[in-house]
Amino acid sequence: MSKDYPVPAEYLERETEIKKSRFIARVAPVADRDEVKAWLERAHRDHPDARHICWAYQIGRPGSAAEAAMNDDGEPSGTAGKPILSVIQHKDMGDVLVMVIRYFGGIKLGAGGLVRAYAGAAESVLSAVDRVVQRSMDPVVVTMSFADEQPLRHWCETNDASVESIEYGSTVTARVLVPSDRGEQFAGFCSAQKLDYCFDR
């Protein structure tokens, strides 16, 4: 499903060290709880000797997320999952999971130190990851002559639309994905070019 809010473009990992403890932060795009579970299982497989694997995620639109959760994984309550989630919310990003894997270095950080460490680890990876906004798109079927194909492609290129598929017969039939907020402009273009079109909803 297309989304008109920022989501992580990819999986990314960053590592920091604080008083000999290693904090390995990972960010991943997630669409549902099953994907969250799969990423957490991978983290446990990759780091079976880690002392803690703390995490937080937010699914849905930032500010009104459909689902959010966090886990301290044995750290003192409120010192890991909550700071991670706070950074996610501050970054205004949806469909995102952040995991912070900790290897204890022998020096206790205290509650305040842990909060700063986990928040800092989450900040480091969320600041580095690329963000993408997938705009809401509407499919439109267009029937036209061969001569009309190039003007259609030009309109798409200049209006963030895309030709998803095209079939050639006695006429040309194209399935076009048009940004939802450009539907009226596309209809105007088709009318001006005398193209047959229908929104394929």
C-alpha cells in the first residue's frame, strides 16, 4: 500500500561505544508485527552473546500510529525501550523498527546513562537512514493512438506519475499510476489530448 508519510528506505546499522559497552543500533522498515518478529529473531541469531537486545517500533502514520510497542529486555524499566521509541516519534517516521543490541563492557552506566546511551544509539541510526515517502497513487487505464504515447509519458515524467504497463494492438492501452492529488490535472490532460481514460478503482 502506498504511504504519504516518511518510512525508512532500507535496513541500516550503526555502532557506538560508551564506557566499554557496545551499542549496535539497527533500523528496519516494517509493515506489521510479523516483520518486527522476523527482524528481532535475526538480531538474536546474529548476536547470541549480547547482554540485551532492546527495541521499539511504530507502525502507521507518525503522530497517530496504528500500533507501537517497546521492550527493555532486562534493562531497568524505562531506560531502553522508551528512549528508543521517543527518538522514533521525534523523527516523525512511520513503519519503523529500531533495535539496540548491547554488549556489556563491565562498567555500569546508571539509569540516566542508559537512557542517554539508548537514545543516542537510536538517534545515530535514524539520522543516518534515508527516508522515502510513497505517495498515494490511483491507477488509470488510458486508451490512445500510437502518436499519443509520447505526450502521455512526458506528462507522467513531469508529474510524478508512472506508466505501469502498456499493451499494443490496433490502439495503445496503458495503465498509469497517478498521484492521488493530481487526478484532476491528469483528467484535464486526457481531455485536452482527447484520450479515453477511466480510473481503475
